[in-house]
Amino acid sequence: MVEDLIKLVEKLLVDGGWFSDFFKIIFAITLVLIAIIYLYRFSTGKSDLLGRSKEEGEQAKPSVKNLEEQIKQLQTEKLELEKKAESLNEETNRLNQMLNESTQLYEELDEKYADETYFMSQIMYTKEEVNLAMANRENFYLNRDDIYKNLFDYLVNTIKGFREKRPRVVIHVRHPEKPDRLIHYAHSSGHSHRVREYEPLIDESAAGRAWRTNQIYYIPDIEAEHCEYDRKVNNKKYYRSILCVPLKAGDDKSLRIGVLSVTGEPANAYESIEIDRIVLFASLIYPLVYLDVKQKEVSLHG
């Protein structure tokens, strides 16, 4: 349709007549109006010689400045966001650290609770075994060695890392014939038969010192100097630590009945909590040992 209209206009212009004259008049008037507008804008300073608007040029300059200001503002905001991101990362790391510490504390408390619960169960078993032995003396005399091995197993089970420390337990009492020595009374599994033959001196051994002073004696490392220890007994060196606990009732030496010794394969084998547990165990079995020794109903030589 547009092409047809253009062809019609061209035909009218070519043919001449009133339409051609009218078109020329309109064209001339348009040119005059454009010239007048141009001269007016140029005279008022709104446009330059080429007809370009000065207002648009002036507006363009501020727009460039605004763009530069916006860029600077964006850069400033970027720096602030980077600082906030860094601050958030630090806070996140701090919270993660607190979470890890809380988790570790929870695990330690959970492990401690489980350990304390297990310890109490072993103490209850020990108390029950002692009560049964004291209530049924005949059965105790018939199964004396097995009963003490069971009791010592309860003690060993309460020691942390007992598989690595390999604790061995032995009880010595006052020698009935040699006043300067102690004699074997009972021992745990893991000892050789020679443990029955060893008779610690009261003045030159770890067990003898505990007996003599009526106090706990702990040697973290038997190879250290200035410790009271019978070094001839450890020729094979299957342990480095030894703890000796007197079997007693209070501080009255007349009521002491023997010494419970616990060895440990590594140096510094026992912590304070384990020493406290061994002392508690010694107090639990004291009545059984005391009655047995005092009544002399079994051989002290085992």
C-alpha cells in the first residue's frame, strides 16, 4: 500500500497541476520556518552555528560527572561490603571455633560420664564379691585365688588405657617369721609363678616404704634416682611405674594388714584420678584381707 501511495505522489508531481504547485508552496514554507527557528535559537544562544543544542551538551557534562561520582560511590560501597564480608567471616570462624569447643567439651563430658558410670559398676561388683566372700567363708577358702583374681580384674578394668599400661596387682602382708620382710598374699593374672617367691624388704622396697610409713607411695619411673625401690626385683624390666597403697583402717598402724601394689608398663602410668580409684579399691577389700590374715585360716604363702 505504501508503494502505491508513493507512486501516486510521484505521478501527481510529474503531471504538474495544482498539486505540484501546492507541494512547492508547502515545501518553501517549511524551509522558511526551519530557517526562522534556526536563527532564533542561534540568536538566543540555545544552539551553536551547526544547530546543536547547547543545553544537551551542558547536560551531557554533568552526566559524565554523575557517572564518575556513581563509580566512586560504588567503589566505596564495594570496600564497605568487603569489610562486612571479612567481619562476617571472622564471626563465622569464631562461632565455628566455639561450636567445635562445645562439641569437644560435650564429648569429653560424655566420655567422663561413661567412664564414671563404668567405674561405679566395677566398684559395686567389688563390694558384692567382698560381701559374698565374708558371708560364705567356706566358699571363700575353697576359691580364694579365683575370688581375688576376680577382684583384681575389677580394679584393672577401672584404669584408663589398661590394655596399654598392662597393670599387675599383688598384695603383700607382714611375714610371720621374718620381721624385716613382707610376704606374698594374693596376685592378679599376668604375674609369673615367681611373684609368690618375692619377699620385699620393709626398709629397701617400695612396698616396704608404704608399709613402714602407712602412706601411699607412687614411683612414676623406677629408673629415676633417689626412689626407694628394690631394683633387683625388676631384672626383666616389664614395668616402669609402681603404686603401693597400704591396706589400713585409719592412721592406726596396728590396724594395717598389708600393702597393695599396682605396676604399670610405661613411665608415669597413673594419674591422680586412677590413684584415688586404686585407694578406694584397697579400702573395699581391706575387711576381707584383715579377717583372713588375722584368723590365720589359710596359708599366708598362698
